[in-house]
Amino acid sequence: MAAATGGVPAVTDLFRYPIVQAPMAGGASRPELAAAVCRAGGLGFLAAGHKTPEAMYQEIRVARGLTDRPFGVNLFLPQRPVADAAAVAVYREQLAGESSWYAAPLGDTDTGGGDDGDDGYEGKLAVLTETPVAVVSFTFGCPDAGVLRALARAGTVTVVTVTSVAEARTAEAAGAAAVCVQGVEAGGHRGTHRDDPYADRGSPGLGLLTLLAQVREAVDLPLIAAGGLMRGAQIAAVLAAGAVAAQLGTAFLVCPESGADPLHKRALTDPLFPHTELTRAFTGRPARGLVNRFLREHGPYAPAAYPQVHRMTAGLRRAAARAGDPQGMALWAGQGHRMARTLSAERLVRTLAAELDEARAALLEGPGGSAAAASGTADAAGPPAAPPQKGEPA
Ligand SMILES: Cc1cc2nc3c(=O)[nH]c(=O)nc-3n(C[C@H](O)[C@H](O)[C@H](O)COP(=O)(O)O)c2cc1C
């Protein structure tokens, strides 16, 4: 399943432990974090979202100076415009009070994010084909087959984030080397290929284990599982469900090497913030964060307008952080946030790997340590049923 094609390594050749540090745009994914994860035997990622191609290139250079292990870079797909200009204007009026409170003007929705509207996608691809990295992953869509082929020719493993079976099929048809299966538990933005405010009404998305099982039967690609994973035993569970690796974001967010704001790190385990929710309040695209005042007040009517809302609120969020007020910040977090441990990234990878080993050993031993599987008890119940063929009903 994880076999290499041509000159491209198999995704499983890129790490010692099946632990991927999720790319996290917005400051957390510093080269120091990615390099520390790689040194410990996991797979580290840089996040190129919201950066210029030049800034991405500089981070790659820094990471290369810190580790000679393979690491990945994550790109945002350019977004087809979905924003309703009138709805964006209404939201601007609704945020006027926030602007006065934080003494920060609302950003220009056309240019306020400091990018050229498509997040510098073509420029970043040009850098990554000229100076290849081991892995390039994508979110918010699936690249054209030509892009995936060009990266493969450069020896790069390509990974497309998917949140449904249909998106996984699209990624397979386009020629992705692997998919990152993102469950609804995940922190940060949902990687949905198209933000359709009508499609997700009343049904925010599938939980990781349900989605993983469905994607596994629909496509023949290596799967990386993401969403709510905080312990080695959960990694064992997703490996048992067919994944080749687990991708963790929130768990790495609190590491000292992460560049996340200290207020954000602290809030993850603060009893003041016990819940997460999916919201468009900060960026206009559904993302999971800790429920704070801003999310509670503006989430219910925030429009589907990414990146316009992201640009509009960027200055507010920075001002809230400067004022030391987590109630006005985007506190991205997965559902497992309360289990975050402040360990160095290297120690976290090793701890997760040890927990994974322990969980696997416990599985082999069976309930009550009876060593059921190892002693052949499993055989007494007959051989396992053959998995259904692709396309057959399960
Ligand atoms: C702060 C933060 C920023 C994120 N930024 C990105 C990103 O730039 N690109 C991406 O593909 N995923 C991003 N994600 C999502 C992760 O790739 C991953 O799906 C998620 O962290 C998994 O859930 P967990 O946080 O519960 O581990 C982000 C997640 C967080 C928490």
C-alpha cells in the first residue's frame, strides 16, 4: 500500500516512528519544531500558508541547516471565490465594536492578509520543484495532476488532505502519493476542498475512525490519520484502522519549539476553555478552536468568506494578543486539547512512540493479558473475513 513509485520514496520510508507533526500556519510550525521532530524519528512539517514564496524558501533553508532528515512543506490551494460582498460588508459592521475595543482597524478584505490573493501558490510550487523537499502536502483542495506529476518527478512525496470519500477519490485520480485523512476532531481549518456553506449545514463532518474506514475501502493510497490524536494508544488505533501514520497538531502546539503565542499555549489546558467548536468567526472558513468570547459572539453569523474574513480580523487578533487577551484570539485546537503535555518536541515524539509500543503489545496480549491473539485464540473464532473489494458494498 505504501509502495514507492519511480524515484519517489514510499511515505513510510521518511520516518522511523509513524508520527507526523502537522503543518500549522500562523506561527507554530517553526523550522526548530520540524527539525526536532525529524531528529527524534518523526516527520516534521513547515507550514507555507500565509507566507510569501521567499519566506517559505528561507524557512526551508533554516530547517535544512538544523536537520539532514527528510521534512515536509504544506501549501494552501488557491480558493475559488465564494464570498458574498454584501455579507462581508455586514460582518464588517458587526465587528465595528471589536475594532474600537482593541483600537485596531479592520483589515482590507482584498489585500489585508499581505498575500496576492492565491497565497503565492504558483511561486511556492516553482520553488519546490526547483529545490525539492521530501514531502509536499496540500490543504483546501487537490492540485492538478500536472502539479503532482512535476513534484513526483522531483522525487517529492505528495499528500492531499481529505475530509470525505469523494475528496479522497479526487486525490487518487489526480495522482497523489498519499492522503491525509482529517477527521472532524482536528484543530485548525478543515481541509475541505470546497467551502460550501450549504453542504455542511447541520452535519459538520465525520469523526476520524469513521472517515478512515470509509476512505480505506474507497482508495488504494497510504493514509495519514489526523484529528484529536494526543496519545500513543490513539496512534495504535488509527494504525489498526489502516493508517500508515498519525498526524498531530495540537499535541505539538504546546512544545517549546512551537512558535504559537504563549497565551494560546496556556489556553489549551486552561479550565477556562473546556470546549472547542468549528467556526467561521475568525477567517470565514470552518476551523476548530477553543470556545472564547469572540467565537461565541460572532461565530453564529460569520459569513463563508475566506480569505476576506481572515484579512478583516488579522489585525484584531494581533491586537488581542498584544493586549494579553485570549478572548479575542483565534485559539485553534483539536478536541483532545486538554491532554496536551508541555514536553520538548523530541521528548514528545519519543513518549508517543513508547506509548504506541505499549498499546501494540497490549493488543497482542488481548483482554486481561490472555495473549489471545498470540496464542491462537483468534484462530478459534475462524479466519478473518476477506475485506470487500474496492467499490463493493462493505
Ligand atoms: C494551530 C493550527 C494550525 C494549523 N494549520 C494548518 C496548515 O497550515 N495546513 C494544514 O494542512 N493543516 C493545518 N492544521 C491542521 C492540521 O494539519 C491537522 O489536521 C490537525 O492539527 C489535527 O488535529 P489535532 O490538532 O487535533 O491534532 C492546523 C492545525 C492547528 C491546530
